[in-house]
Amino acid sequence: MRSASVTMGQVVISQPVHQHAYETALAAQQATLLRCFVTGICDTGRGLTDPRFRRWLPRAAAERVERELRRRRYPGLSPDLVLTILRYHVPATAYRRLTARVPRLRSVDLDTWAHERFDAAVARWLRRVGPPAIVHAFEGSALATLRAAKERGATTVLDVASAHEYALRALREEGAVGAPSGTRPRVREERELANYLFAPSEYVVRCLLDNGVAAERIVRIPYGVNPEQFVPMDGRPDGKFRVLFVGQIGLRKGVRYLLEAWRRLDLPDAELILVGAADADGRRALQEYAGCYTWVGQVPKYEVQRWFQRSDVFAFPSLSEGSALVTYEAMAAGLPVVTTASAGAVVRDGADGFVVPTCDVDALCGKLAYLYEHREARREMGANGRGLIESRYTWSHYRQRVAAAYRAILEGRDPQEAVDEMDRDHQVIAEGSR
């Protein structure tokens, strides 16, 4: 563990893996509120991530390390404000990469082990340092951290990235083996320890309300995207119609329904591209529908943009998400999006794409066929989505919302009211600039 320098910041953020936490930490840093961002692996350029260490590795090993660190690199974040706890997630990540290539070896859940050990380590650290005003931790790796924060008198924030109960219900209905019958005790206890829960979508808000969380504790803060990283590209030499899916290929993402819709459509001069790793259920679906898709497999996040630029439509018929980042990215890239209300996306039905019912093959067929036949509609919807992202859902917007919520908490005000007020001000500015 490498200690971050002592600062006057009032907010500690704890998240073991990437998700959107780098942006959360940057929000606090830009607001001069960040004391420390505690994470599992982050390329700070110091300690074991110092590039000089890679000079001693064989070339192939050095390249693998560089690819892994590139996933966890954020130049805007000050290394002095980052505390890395490497000893749990380095072996867990290495094991996950190995078993992705050799699935039969995956018999141990090292990710859960790493998250829980990381959580315990953060709790020990919190008990040693001066108490922060706010501790913001992420669902699934927050239990010990929030307990320690409560002991130190901090206000606790739980980042809720998923609609937990809804996701479990969807998996049970799909017949997933081993899906829990109810809320995991750890998730329930984390919620009870949080003064505030940050939720990215109305879908997650509804799940929390349905499962006993009081409305006044929930703060809705949608995610964002970097519109300079994901950009549209007009036209391709071959002109083939391509539908893209990006995500884990399994039951929860609704890929089986997409595959069935594509097989029924049997469109000429068209291609369905699947980008992502497949779990056991996903591999069975791929075998069943062999011949009607192109499967790329998993690619690094920084390579996803080129797949957007090769495609005409983004299809994401998920059965349950918090607020899928990939839908923001597709919109920024100028693609019309066909998704479900359960994806927690910011897509406006009929404007930026289509929102269809979950598990509805006929609806998927209808909307994909429409976009196949109407090139101008594709372009208009893609442009609308790009415009919406630029005006309301960039990472800059997200950071401003998070900072507004933090300031309100520190000042004893309602954080949701502060976020809503900031959004109204942005809307007025956007309308005035048209």
C-alpha cells in the first residue's frame, strides 16, 4: 500500500476497480474536496507502476502489463491523491485474464475475494487517518469501509451502480444456474450504512424504492462520456448495414433475444457484430446461433471506438443494468440505439433510437428492420443522440453534478435539490445558446 500525501480535502472515495470511479475522484479533485482516492490498481507512474520496472520484464510480459495499466490510467487525476492497494486485485486480475482464455480453469471467485479484502484494508486505513467529512464507497466493496466511516463520524455515500434485486429477478426468470433467491445480505447492509445513495438512472431509483430505501436518501446522478473519445464517422467503403452489441455475452444482457431477432430478420448485406467476453450461458447461445453473427471477443476499452465507427446501429437489449456506459458511448459516436428501459439508458424513444420491452423479439425485429430500411432516420437519430450527450451527459456534466451533491452534503442541504438546480441552470444556458 502506498500512502497518499496529506491534504485538506474532505472527501475520501473508495473503489477497487475502474467503473466510473476515476471521474468521481476527479470531480472531488476539481472541486478541491478530494483527500484521497483509494483503489486497487491505478497507473500513477509510481511504485510498481513506474515504467522503469517494465524495462526488466521480457518484452511480451511488459506489453501485457502496459495494456493492463492503460485500462487504469487517468492523466487528469493527481497521483498524490491516489492510494493504491495492489496486493488483492493484481492476482485477481491476472487470474481473470488467464481463465478468460481457458474457461475450464475458472473454479475460484477471486474477484469477490479481492473486493472484500480491499474493503477491509480501506477500513483499517480509515481508522488510522484523520476523519474525513464524506466517505464515498461503491456497492459490493463498501461494507467494512462504511462501518469504519460511521465510527469516525463521516457522512457516508454508497454508489449504487446496479439495480440489484431487478437483476437477480431477471436472471432467475431466465433460468440462470445459482442465481440468489433474494437480496444479498452484504448489499442490504451497505445500503443501511449509507446516509445517501447515488443512483445513475430512474431504473435504479425505482429498484431502491421498491426495496425499502427512503426517497430522501437517494440522489440521482446519471453517468457521462467523453465526446472527444467517441466521435461519429460518416460512411464506409462497403456500405454494409452493421448492428453492433458491446458487453458481456450472457443472459442478463439479452443477447439471446438479439440473436433470435437477427436470425428471423435474415437481412441481405447486413452483419451483426458482438464485442465482449462470453460466460457459460453466452457460449451456449453462440453455439446455438452459429453462423448468423460475427463474434470479436473482448477488446480493451480504448479500442471500442473503432467498432462504433464501423457500425450503423447499436443494439443493447439488456434485461437489467444500472445505467450502461456503453449506451452513452454509442450515442456520442452518433449511432441510433435500440435498447430497453431496463438498461437505464438516457435514450429518448423515437428521438435517439428506440426503447423496446425486455425479452421482446418481435419489437427488436421491428425496430432493427426500420433502421435497416431508413438510412436518413439512422442519421437523424444518431445526430440527436450525439447532441443530447454534448448538452447534458458528458463526464464534465457528471463531475459537476457530483461536486454539487458533495457541497450540499457538507453544507447540510439536500443534495438532490442541488443537482436538480444545477441541471436547470445548464438547461437554460443550453436553450439560450441555440
